[in-house]
Amino acid sequence: MFASINSMGFLGMDAFMVEVEADLLSGLPRFDVVGLPDTAVSESRNRVRSAIKNGGFDFPVSRITVNLAPADKRKEGSIYDLPIFIALICASRQLKCNLENAAFIGELSLDGSLRRVNGALPMVIEARNAGIKSIFLPEDNAAESSVVNNVDVYPVKNIIQLIEHLTGRAEIKPARSEDYENSRTVEFMPDFADVKGQDDAIRALEVAAAGGHNIMMIGPPGSGKSMLAKRLPSILPDMTFEESLETTKIYSVAGALPKDVSLMRCRPFRAPHHTVSSTGLSGGGTIPRPGEISLAHNGVLFLDELPEFSRSTMEVLRQPIEEGKVTISRVAGSVTYPCSVMLVCAMNPCPCGYYGHPTRECICPKGAAAKYLSKVSGPLLDRIDIHIEVPQVNFEKLSDNNAGEPSAEIKKRVDAARKIQQERLGKYGISDNAHMTPELTRRFCTPTVKGVTLLERAFDNLGLSARAYDKILRVARTVADLDGSVNVDVPHVMEAIQYRSLDRKFWK
């Protein structure tokens, strides 16, 4: 007796159709699973056997062979428990119904209830694209899967409920994304109105947000670097539906999507500790999973105490930040995850943190500040457009009870500047100034005659490096966009030059 059931698999961000075939033959009882299964798939035999018996069904006493096709693709995880269960009870004639246009994914508990699985969203999208009309999955995966149109997603609690639905005795209602809107927890977002005495730093973050520029903050301990970074997502433009869907897919694959959240609507903010490994940052493992840089996709990756990160970990960031994607290669194949992020870094000016402090003495030996900065990868610094100093806030400003400018007001200016950039760069497939090519930089960022004169004088007097040239031009273009100016003029170039602290002689 034979039965075939549709299921899904995924590798990285890509899903694919899997056909679960079950064949029952006479002979000594045996249960084999073939088709390149990993350990978790092979263990499905025990979970399915217990679920069948505890659910009140008869486990076939025969030679059972389950094949997961195509056999040349490795099958990973526990997502095949449910389709194997359905295939077995169909092959043993305990269930008779047409399941040609249906697919099943889910992990079974020993009592027959279904547990959440990773990667449900990309699998449902691929199932829809392959012509599947109905997909049955664990109830805990219903929220994320409900955003996919033109396919019925049925949330299943246990196998009894599923069989009741398939036999027409009790209907399961398809999940709808609106069912999860009210239950979705709105993430609290810190506001810049709470920040005291860091107007220059807030302005720099506004420029960074408006142009999508990476930024480095340098200042003593307690000056508010982390506090400022955590408020950056509050002024970033709202995510488009496509951005939300792609970010949600990453969190679905990583198993990091909160329960009852159908779509990631807030830009992610990830702040890994400096002890994170290169694999934890970029992704990987025996079974490749997204790293912190991919979990920050379309949002902010904050690296606090940057010199404390290992050199190898910092080097991992170079190519992903440049290309907006990270490729992980293993013997079984390669997977690619998107990682378009705003990189925000913070560091002390020296090991003790008080080099150049107006009131506290630095206790580091001579040359320690330059040595401390040298721990940061030069190529990584080359990818950071804005460097600013975040000074200690004095008592008078801290005790001021007047609220600062709220994030909502700053965001209006950021949104207006981004709109200008999209109109200018959209036809080139670029959405912000930070990602302009050298050719586009020359075309759109050329300063006025007076601006060029100022830039030339700054290079001579401040000792700016050649690598700072394009970055100053792109940042100046962003400042001009915030100002609503068509031309990049002297004030815009002047402000952009102020955002190159690490190119000056202060740390030398």
C-alpha cells in the first residue's frame, strides 16, 4: 500500500517542495526513512509511532519505507513528522481523502500535539508559488504564515483536530493576518526627547539616518553613546511591506520570531556583546543559521566597545556591509542571507576611557590612545562614513527638565530627505546616498566652487585621508537634502567635514 503527501523543506532563505512517500510491504516489521535525512528526521520514526498510538490510530505492522523526494537534497529538522504521519495513515487506509493540493509541515509531540517549527514563512510562500492551495502547520506558526495571500493556512493544535477537519467532521478556520493584529505586542521605542545635552550627536545621527550612513561614536564612559544608538530606529523611515516580509522571513528561519507576530513592522536593533564569535555575527554552524548581522537586516547593528571585538570578528563584517548579503559555504552547499544594515559603533578614546577628558585625567601610558584605535580594523573604519565625538554631559544640562526634540519631529525631516534621494536614485536601484557608486557620487555630490575650495583647504589643514573624500561628499549631499538644497554648498561641506573625527590628529 502506497501514499504520497506534499511537504516542504528549506535551506537558508530558500524553500523547496518535498514529496513524502510511504510504502507498506509485507515482511518483518521495520521502519526506514530514506532521502538524505539528518538525525532529527530519522528520529521522526519514534515520534510518529508514539503519536499514532496515543492518538487512537493503528500503527501499521509491516515493513515501512518512507522516502523524502527529491533524494539529492538534504532534509533537516523535525518538520517532516506531520507529513510522515499523514502518509502512514493514508497508506494504511485509515484516512481516505484527496490531499493532492495540500501540504503539511510540523513537529509532533508524543501525544500528537504539534510544536512550532522554524522557516514556516518561506516554506508557505514557496508552497503558494508551487500551486498548493492549502497548507497545514502548527498553530504557533499561523501568525507569520497568515500574511501570505492566495493560499489557505490552517493552524493545527493536534492530530485529532486535523483528522476531524480532513474527514469533514469539524472545520478548522484558515488563519488571517488581521486575526493577529490586535494581539501583536507593540514594541516600545526609546525617544530622543529623553536625551540631555547631546545636540551635536543627535544631529549626526539624524544625518546618518537620512542618508543610510554608518556611524562611529567616540566618547568617555557614561556619555550616552549606547543611549543614543538605541534611539536611532525611532527616526528611521518606516519599513515597506517588502522589507517587513524579508525581515520576517529571516526571523522565521532563525526561530526568533515572537509568538503571535504576523509581520516585523519595527526596524530591528541588534547589539551583540563583544565576546560574540565570528560565526555568531555572520551566521553559520553545522546547519547554517542567520547571524546577528542578518537579524539586523533593514535595521541597526550596534557594536558597543568596538575595539574589544576580536580582529577576526571585525574582519567578518567587511564584505557583508559592502554587499548587503553574507554567503555561508559548507560541504553540503552554500546559503546566502541578506544583511543590509546601518552599522553603528561606539568606543572609548583609550583603554581607561578618559583621553582628552576636560576634568578627569587619563591614566593610560603614552601612545595608548593610538594603539587602542589601531585594534579596530582599518578596512572596517573605511566603511564608516561618520565619526563623531560624544563628550561628557555637565550637571547643568543633565538637571534641565526641558524635554528635547522628540523623535517624531526628527523623523519627519529624515523621511523628507529619503524621499528626495529615492526620486534621485530610484532608477539606479539605490535608495539612499550612502550606497551611491563613485560615478553617481561625482554626478550628484559635486560641491559649488566655494565648497570645493573649502574641501581642499580642509585636506591640507586637518590632515584628512584620501579615503575620506567620497564619504565627505556623500555626507554633504545628505546634509543638503535635509536642508532641501539642490546644490552642495559651503555649510553642507563644512558640516560633513566635522563628522570625520578619526581622520584628524587628535588620536595621533
